[in-house]
Amino acid sequence: MYKYYVPFFIALVISYIATPFAKKFAYKLGAIDIPKDGRRVHKKPIPRLGGLAIYFSTVICLVVFVFLGEITMDKELMAIILGGTIITLTGIIDDIKPMSAKTKLFLQILAAMVVVFGGIKITFINDPFESGYATLSLNGFSIPITVIWIVGITNTLNLIDGLDGLAAGVAGIASMSMLFVASGFVGIDPIYTVVMTMAAIVAGAALGFLPHNFNPAKIFMGDTGSLFLGYMLAVMSIRGVMKSVTAVSVILPVIILGLPIFDTACAILRRLIKRRPIMEADKGHLHHRLLERGLSQRQTVLILYVISIGLGMLAVKLSGMEPNMSLTVLGIIFIPTALLMTQMSVNDINNEKHLKNKR
């Protein structure tokens, strides 16, 4: 494992050093987040585009380790970099002047299709109910499921980027979790070594940005960073974790990314019940709820970090369990989680009705 400290720390240092330059660039382009509505937590204008430091750190490190022979510049890696560049450009444009949801979605799908045609697809899922880790081929559903996964995860990380340091920390933790899960399968396929190197780089790039972004933030990563990190996490999960031989391989990325996925699922359910547009912004996210309970930004973010670490550790543990045991654990987790999501959505509706009656 020690060899993966090198790409981690190189990416961390590059990201840390590059962030002040991204800050100056943001001011020149006018990419400034002005707190003009009640949903925003910060009180003064903050530059965006911090994600540029994360992007350049990641790409530079990938190229460096290609030249060092640690990873190969194959069709898949070129597709990842090209798709990531499309996602980053999308974020830059949106951070300077917000684009329409349809245009943003189109560019995200385009980036996902680049990866698909590069050879990275969810082609099968393991059947935990069959002995010998039998697989179920997705056939014609492979491409649409892959695109939905990439676009979905890309947006989940974007949606939780509401507090200083939250998205960067969660992305760093999730990347490290993927690294540890992949480490258990290195002897099976060389691809896991590549995934571990990529995970170390992404974790370093995210955490190198964090000192500039932790409360009180000097710069935000903006959509440039949150979309890119979400995209990289989605792609790494397909390229490595989902291809593992464990019976619950398809579930492991869902657990690792459990916090943003849970928050997004609750937001969608909440808006559907209220009959509001799914993409409509609100103050019902998990971090907003913790703030309403009197916690500070730092306390809220640290609590969510702990939850992310716990989920990552659970995924690592599940990856080595027997099928029956892992399914039992998943069932124990899924049922209360579904009930909690429903209860939170119902409480939102009741609170809204109560406020209307008071008026």
C-alpha cells in the first residue's frame, strides 16, 4: 500500500499550490458566488473555480504516472481524461454564467458517452443468490445504465456541495475507500492497481484543495470541482469496484457514496411528494437540517465526514464477506434507511403545512 502514498501526496501538493492561482483566475473571469438568497450559508462573495486546481492536479498526476510506467495511457484512460475535460469545461461555464439545466445535462451525458465508447461500461452484475459468483449480463441495457450511473453520481456530489469543505472531504474519503476496496483484488486483475493509483490521485487532489476550502472558505470548488470529482468517482467505481468478484460488487460504490446518494434520494422524494421540480433548489438537504439544529458549519461537516468514513469502512468490510452475510448486513441497513427517507419527507410536508397555517 505504501507505493500509493506517492501519487496521493504529489496530487495533494499540486492541488494545494494551484488553488491560489485558481482563485486569481476566478476573480479575472468574474466567477464569484454572491450570497443573494437564503439558501446560501456564506455571507460574503467568495470566488469559485477552485475545481480547476483539482482538475489540473489529477490530470498532471495521471500523465506523470503514465511516463513513470505505473499506469498505461490506453483507450480507457484517454476517454476518462477527455470526459473529465468536458465535465470541467461545463463547470467553468456554469460557474461564470449559469447555463440551463438541459444544456448542463446534455454535456454531462456527452462526457459519459465518451467514457462508454472508451470501453468503460457496466456490463454485468454479480448474482449473489447463485453459487460461484455467477454474473447477470446487462446486454443492451449496459450503455443506458452506465450513462445514468455516471450522470447520477456526478450530480449527487454537486448537490451536497453546500457547506465549506463538505464536497472535497467526502470525495477524498470516498476515493480512499475505493482504494482500500480495490486493494483486496489486486492479485486477480492488474486493473485494480491502476484504479488504486487513480483513487490515490483523486483523493490527494480533493484533500489538497481542502485547506483553502474548509470553514471559513477562501474559495469554493464550484461546479467545476464538484462535477469533476463526482464524475471521477463514478468512473473509478465502474472501472474497479463494480468489476470485483464479490457478490455485492454493484452495491459497494452505493455504500461508499452513501451520503451524497442518500441526500439526493431524499431531495428527489421530497420534491416529488411536494409536486415540485426535481431540480429545484431548497434548504432540505441533510447539512441544512443539522445547521437548523444549532450546529456550526464545522461541526456539521465533521459529523458528515465521520458518516462517510463509517460507510467507507463498511464497504471495505463487506467486500470480504461471504454472500449470505453481506446480504444480511445490507438488508439490516436498507430497511431503516428507507424508513428514514420516508419519514424525513413526510416531516417536510407537515412542517410546510404548519407554516402555511400560521400565516
